[in-house]
Amino acid sequence: MTLSPGTRPVKPKTCVVVRFLYLFAGRARWADLAGCLATLIAEFNASEAFAFEVRLETEEVDILRGGEAHDLLDPVKRQWYLDSVAAGGYTCIFESPPCNTHPRAVFANAMGPVPVRGAFHPRGFVNLSPALRQKAEDANVLHDFAVQILAKASNSLTLAMLEFPEDLGATPKGVPASIWQRQDMKELGEQGFVRGALYQDEWSPVPYLKPTGLFSNAFCLRQAEGFHIGWPQLNDKLTYEGPLPKREFSGKGLIGKEADGTF
């Protein structure tokens, strides 16, 4: 190859592979987590300021995306992911375990579904119907798995993050259960993970507060503006006192009925 005077060969950039695992990813949607990550990496790769480029490999797992092939109630599938994470097969992991058996909404009034668990019966109430018992036990399996993934990630030095609604304590009709009440989660807090909470409307333009807890071993999260570090603090009446500061909100709530009368 003949070069023009004053030029030199362009050295190809080194390629770094980032393998991203998104467990409980939900339905495919616009600007979801994997899509935003791909956009950021594309901008990174377009810059001449860096000596390497990134190739993103994404694995999004949810029964709403992959049907039976993504069914994490299958013990064989769960073990496959546990083994893969333990072997360091992923660069980073994000988990959004299902919260449909943990919502505050079912304690808000008598219009909607009945609760299947509470803070004093975190694995499920003792008097559940067979169908509700199965619903609670299925969620228990998935939550246990989500915590096990975090433990494997910690041991394999893999970046990991879990999100779940903040534990806001008592309601007039009872005290909801929360993943943040689990002792095994608190034990992981002693292995490099940090827990805190945020209001989602401070991070994105949404018409609701949606207080959300995050749990991660990503050190930079500790410096994130609007992220309040700490475990849920409840007073002797089990009323929430932090780490999120109290805020008033006059927008549309997330509990109520639609125009067609559905809860």
C-alpha cells in the first residue's frame, strides 16, 4: 500500500465485547434499557477520542418475549443462568424481578385483587386458595433466583443491578411485603453492593413519583444525583422515614380505575 506524504497507517481499534444480560426484561418497548445502552455504545464507537470500540451482545430474558423458552420457573433454565454468571459469562446484569405479588395497591382499598403476602407472611399468607398459593410460590421461586444471581455476580466480579419498588412501609390496610425486607439481600450489602432509592420523575419526564429501590455493585451509583443511599427506615408504627425525602405530588396517581371501570 502506498501512503501519501505526511500520512501514516491507521491502526485498527481494539474491540471490547460487552455481554449484557437483562433478566425479567418485560415486553419489548421503545427506549427500553437494552435499546438505550445500544444507543450510548453507538455514540461511543463514533468518537475518535477512544482507542477501542465496543461490541454489545444483549440477552433479554422474559416469558413475555420468548415464551416457554424464557420461562424461568424451569429449574434447568435457572441453573443454566446461575452457572453462566458464576463462570463470568456476562459483563453486566440487570434484573427487574416481578412485583405483581408485592404491590401496595392491593392494600389501598377493596376494589382490586386481594394481597397474597405481607410483611409478616413474606412467603405468602397461610389461608390462600390453591390458585393464589401457586401465584405466591411462583413469585418466591423467581425472587429467590434473582437474589442467587446477585450472589453469583458478586463472586465472579460481574457488575449487577436489581430494581424493585421501594418499601414504603405500612398502609391503612396492612404492611406489604418487599424484597428489601429479605435477610439474604441485606447480607449481600456486605459484599460490595449498595442499596438506595430514587424518585423516577427526577430521572425521566414521567407524570408520577414511582419511588424505586436500586441495589448494585456499580461504584459510580453512589455518586449519582438523586440517588439516596440506605435501606428503608420505618418507625415504630412501620411508617416510612427514608432514605427518600418526603415529597408532595398532585399529579395522576397509579392506583384507581380506568374509564371502563377496571381496577
